[in-house]
Amino acid sequence: MSDDWRERVDAVWTDAADGTEDATLAAIDALVAERPADDPEALFEAASARDFAGREADAEPFYRAALAHGLDEPYRGQAIVQLASTLRNLDRPAEALALLRDFLLAEPEHPLADAARAFAALALFDDGMRADALREALGALAPHLPRYGRAVTAYAAALDDD
């Protein structure tokens, strides 16, 4: 992947806050068209742009293709978390949770592990498992609490759905 291509993609994302979703999608699609059809990084960018534009159903196959074609880090972890978020938005929280659980089981120390746990908490909540959702969120938060991490972990373990 050329540095110039990546720089141009990054510039589109930097400007995305100032533009419209459709303009961002069009700009990313123009850059994606420069790459081979099976380029995993380009597929990931196409998926991300569709998510950004609120077109989750269109994003899902691009995420899956990017991962299937061997998307490398740091984008692979992002694709997994973003795909899970997309699945959740498509009312498939159980599928989102399974994807995140597999990711966390395989790579518990991944730099995006806490983000994956946050999205797992959202998927659990959407699936009606409120106590599990709160346990998941508190479990992700507890290691970042220098004074109360142990107490928060214990309280989270004691939660129930009653």
C-alpha cells in the first residue's frame, strides 16, 4: 500500500467532520477504486465510509471481505470492532457479541480490547442481559481505576438481573 494512498485516505477522514456523509463516502470510494478489488485495506475503508454514512447493511459485506482477504493490523482490530458495532445496529446483537468474544479470547491484550468490551456491553444490553452488560462495562473499566478497581470488580461480579 503506498504511503501516498494512505495519506490521502487519512486526509479524507480528517476532513470528514467538516463535510457530509455522502461527500466522505464518495471521496473514499474514489480512493478505493484505485486499489485492486480484493485489497483488504481498501475494502476496510469502503466499509468504514458506509458505516460513517449510516449504511450499515452496505458496510457489513465490505468488513467481512476485508477480514477474509487478510486485513493486517492496525486495521484488523478496528474492522472487528466496527463490524460488531454494525451487526448490533442491524439488530443482531448476539452475532456481534460472538464476534467480540472470539476476538477477546484470541487477543485479550489487543490495543482495542477495551473498545471491544464496550461494544460487547452494548450488545449484551441490546440482547436484554442488563446485568451482564454492566458487568462487562465495569470489567473493562476496573483495570483503569487505581484505587477502586478491586472493589468495582467485586461489585460487578455480584450483580444479578433481579
